[in-house]
Amino acid sequence: MKAYDIVLLTESRYEQPAEIDWYVQNILTEDGLVQRALEERGWRVGRFDWARPDFDWSVTRTALFRTTWDYFHRFAEFSAWLERAGAQTTLINPQALIRWNMDKHYLRDLEQRGVRTIPTVYIEQGESAGLRDLHRQTGWSETILKPAVSGAARHTYRLDPSNLDAHETIFRELTAVEAMMLQPFQQQIVERGEVAMVVVDGVFSHAVLKVAKKGDFRVQDDFGGAVYSYTPSAEEIAFAEEAVAACEPAPLYARVDLVTDNEGRLAVVELELIEPELWFRQHPPAAKALAEAIERVYLT
């Protein structure tokens, strides 16, 4: 008999934090809601750092990604861990889906499957095109530059003709070691915000509106962004569910970040399937819905 039915995956900073500020408290609250929902259904639940060297992953039936927010800083280590842990336990979401979603080239796959996304030019590692050349080729005046493997707005820059030369050096340094992506800046992100749609087992659960602080474009709370409850339209709900349905295999949980693009149509900014913040604290029933889905799909 295994020691755990499910382990909630976090990172070392949040497994047993020495100091608890508002940010860490949100993490503990969110994980606590999921853990209690599972325990109330009779399952044995643990919560550990994914990179914990002394943990034997074969002692748990399943492992649920929650706050593994350092994985993109430790990409090679995380990728190797996925292989080891995936051979010992069942990962939620599945390993194949995690690997696909780790690299934002997945947006190209979604587009090919009929899901509208933000237009993207990928600059592969080692390519020599400069920022001015790329802007001239695309015809885009104002853009966002970011890595293909990233999170929390790491190396994310808002560009326009006035600052291209100032960013050329960091652009060259980054493309020497990793793939980057260039997208036209979406005005609605600063004018209205970005909608995050939470989908559990293929069905819309709840949504929030992420708004950047004045003078910024990054909606993450790490940079002063704010989160508000949001009631989406029927069109937004259908769009989010269709985006999730385009994933192969189907994810048990997903967050669809969407915006009304510069052409006035809904588009996926990002599809978060690995370790998205799901704002259970704003909608606790979603934690229970996730626990029910885990039980039905993975534990019975």
C-alpha cells in the first residue's frame, strides 16, 4: 500500500516557509483548499517540493502540480525530474502535456488546431536577425519580447522604435542561449486587462480579471498587478473551453489567459497547464470540483 494517494507539488520556498507574507499566504491558502477538499473525500494527501532529493515518488499514487514556480529557472533539472517521477507515479496534468506546455511554441500548435492566438514570431536559439530587422519584417511597431520558456514575466520587454537599440544587447545575449518570441503588443491588456478563465475537467469554473498597475503592462501580482472577480460572457466561456479541448491529451485543469486582440477578436495569450495560479481563494467550490475530478479520473 502506498503512503499517499496524492502529493501536491510545490517548490522549496513554499514547502515550509520560514516567513509568511501576503504572497506566501495566498499560496498556502490555495494549496490548503485543495488539500482539504481531497482529504474530505478520504484521500491521503502530502505536499512536497518537487525537487526534494530524499523523496521516493513511488510512494504516492499521483502527484498534482500546484506551485512549482521555479521550474523555468531550473529547466534541465525539472525536465530530468519529470522523466524520473513520471516513471514512478502518475502526474497531473500528464507528463506529455506538461512537456508540450513548457515551451510556448505550443501556441503555434493551438493556432494550427483552429484556436486563435496572438500572432507570434519565434526567434530560435542562435538566429542572427536583429530587433529592427524583425520589426521591419513584421510591420509591427509596438511589440512584446519574451522567452519561449518562461514564467512570471521573466525577461519580458515592451518594445517600440524608441527603445529597440537599447534592448539589442540583451536580445542578442538571450537568443544565444534560448529561443525567444516576438508578438504585437495588445492594447486591451493596458486598457482593460487580461481575463484568466479556469477550466476544470473541460468545463468552465470561474474567471478573474488581471489588471496591471498604472504605467506597467505586466499583470502579474509580482509587479503590482491586481486581480478582480470577473463574470465572463458566453462567448468567452465557449472560447476557453474550445481552447482546452484542443489540447492532446485532455488536461484535468487549465487556465486560459485571453484578451480581445487588436482586431477585436478573442485570442489566447497563454494556456497554463503546468502550475497555474487558479484563485481558489476567490472561488472555493472550484477546489472541490478539482478534487472530484481527480478522484473520478485518477483515484477510482
